[in-house]
Amino acid sequence: MQALSRLKNAWFRARSPEPSDSVTSPSRADTIVALIIVSAYAILQIALVVAHDPWVDEAQAWLLATGATNPLDLLILPGEGHPPLWHWLLKALSGVFDFGQARYLNTGIAILNAVLLCRLLRGEVILLALILFSFAVLHYWGYHFRPYALVFTCLLTALWLDRSGRSLAATWVLAIACGLHFFSGLFFAFWLVFQHGKGTRIVDLLAPSLLALFFGAIAVLSGLGNPTTGPQTGDLLVDTLHNLSWAVMLETWRGPLVAVLTVAALTFAFHTQKALLVALLGLLICFSLAAAVIYGRSPWHAAFMTMLCFLATMTAGITPVRRWVLILLLVPQVAIGLALVGQRLANPVWTKDDLYAIVARDAGPDFNPELDLVGWPDMAIPEWAAKNDIRMINANSGETADAIKWRTHSPMVYADSVLNKPKPYWLICIKCDQVVGYLERSGSTAVQLGYKTSFDFEAATAFRIE
């Protein structure tokens, strides 16, 4: 027993000097700067959500949640690979709001997160600014109508609860985060190592661990049968190293050298706490490998790796070395995040063609989207279906559809009965060359009515087919 105790003390040392939760208060100047940073972030979130053009991933979750009639489909989401908690929340929201209204709620959550982070990082104004204006927190973990903002809320809440001595409650909060997104398991696994090192009894961690495991198992069952999952390229090692060099973000800089430097920097920063270091590096490498298998070179799921490093820094304590390592990881992401702000605000949604409105005007008062409007492929349908509360004809299958049915997803397939239906009819498509070429070879004429670009998805075009 004494040997085990000595081993545990060697691996779980006391926090280094200058922990983030020290009793010292920030200076008045730091407080003013922090308020300016949070206010600027809040203003940007409001501006960005107003200018934002909702895309397929935001619409898909809403359509699945609001359209599910089988209770089992709200537990095991067909082909999605997600746990169900976000969709349960969307189902509840749909009783009060429509899609266009509900999506603004994430902006409020993002602003709340900024306030929580400001309180958590008292005096650390540089880290506060870098985290808030990083690519993920400014965009995808902010105003986008996805579960990531709530995952961040759970992470910050858990750190707050642990700081106030309520470690078990914090563990439950992170278990709940696993119901919002499968990748929250990264945070939960690290948290268990941290809590064990603090002396929290394993028996106390068992119940929240079972909840997190339940959500993870549901996500795996949900993803079964999705034909889009699987290795994306033939070189798994290259893709893994690419993902492990997530911090630099720019494609041309990513690769083995940056991956090795990232691991070396983290090793130097956390070498005094061996268990946390092993957990951190092990989870980062496993995530990079898993993302390579499922997504290939996944550009923005890597936000979970950044947040894992933030969690590690907060639990181990902010020392000068850890502070600088976290700064180095965040700076490239801030540069990308701020650059995208300029692009998005310069091209707001109201400057783009509303393809559905254009089609409806062209078709006239008798227009019925379930009879007259075709979407190709199926991934072109959810955005317009959610925005306008409609269903369209899926040119892949011939069915009337809104959400993508991942388990039967075949994007390059044509349903001849649809494309050769009586004319005129109307078509909204992405990657349109193939389907338009097929129509023209079949003797139809495609008259372009509108064209819309998208920052987050494929450009879409509307046609009248004569």
C-alpha cells in the first residue's frame, strides 16, 4: 500500500505555483480590459448571427428532432452518430420557436460562456481574449446553431463547480455534456484521471461514468449504417499526424513536424504531473487517429483538442510555461477566426439569393414544393426545408423529404421518375454540373434562376426545368 501511495504521489503532484484559482484578485486595469474583451465578443456574436446563413448541419438536427414520430428515433438517431440530448432540446424548443427564431438562442449561450470564462480566468486577460476570439469559440462554438456552445458551457460549469469544492457535481455536468456530443468523452475521460488524482473515490465517479458511457453507446448505435463513415484516404498515418498538428490550422503548415513540436511543447508544460500528461497525450493521439479513420483530415473537429488542452491547463494550474504553451496553440486559431469575421460580415445573408423565394415567385401562386420542387442531391434539401418549413422531392430516391436519411444516402444516384417528371418543375442543387448535364442530355432545358454561395457548405443554384 505504501508503494502504491508513493507511486500516486509521484504521478499526481500538487499544483504548480500560480494556479488560476488563486485567492489574489485581478487589478482594476485587468478587470476593465476583461470587460472590454467580453463586450467586443458579445457584439461580434450578435453581428455574426444576424449575418449568418444557416447551413445543412444546423438544419439537419432541427428537422430530425421536429420530424421524429417514432420515440426510438429520438433516442437512437438514424445514421447520425450523435447522442440524443441536443435533439431532445431542439424538440422542446420547437414547441415555442420556429427554426429561424430558435437559432438565435445559441448567441445568448455564447455570450454567457464569455462571462463564465471571464470569471474563471480572473486576471488572465491574454488567455481570455485568445480563447474567445479563436476560430472555434468565435464561430462554430458560438452563434452556429449546433450543440458546441452548450458543450463549452458544461466544461466551464464543471471547472467552476470543482473550484468551489463540488467535484462530484462537476463530474455529472461533464457526463451530461457527453449527451450533447460524442467527442465530449475526451473531456470526461481526462476529468476522471484528474478526479482520481485529487482523491475522489472511484465509487463516487461510477454513476456519472455510466451515464457518459450510456450516451457514448447510443452515439455508436446511432452511427451504424451510415455509408459516409470510414477511412477517407489510403494513408492513415499521414492523416493522423495531420490532425495532431491541429493548432496551426493552415493546411500547408500541418504535418509531422508540427505534430512532434506540439507533443514536445505539451510534454514540457505538463511533465511535473505525469498522469495528466499521459492522459492528455493519449487522448490527443487517439482522437487524431479516430478522426482520421472517420473524417480523414478533419479541419474543425480539432476544436475539441484545443479545449482539452485548456481543460488540462485549468486543472493542472496556470504556470508561466503552461500559459505560453496555450498561447502558442491559440494564436494561429485567433488569426483564422478574426480573418473569417471580416469575410462573413462582408457577405451577409441578405446579400445572397434566397433560392426558395426566387423559385416560389417564378412558379406562381399554385406552387407546391412537395410536387414541384426537386432537390439534388439529398444534402441540398435540409437548409431550405428548415428555413421555410417545407418538404421537397429528393431526386436521389423520388421520396418527399426534408432531413437526410443517412442510412440510404446515395448522393450520385438519380431517380429517373423524378428528373423525367412532367415539366416545368424547379430544381435546387449543389454540385449541379452532373445533374444538369444529365437533364440536358435527356432533352430538358435548365434555366438558371439564382445562385447562392456558402461559407460552410457547397454553393447552391436554382433552376427552372423546361
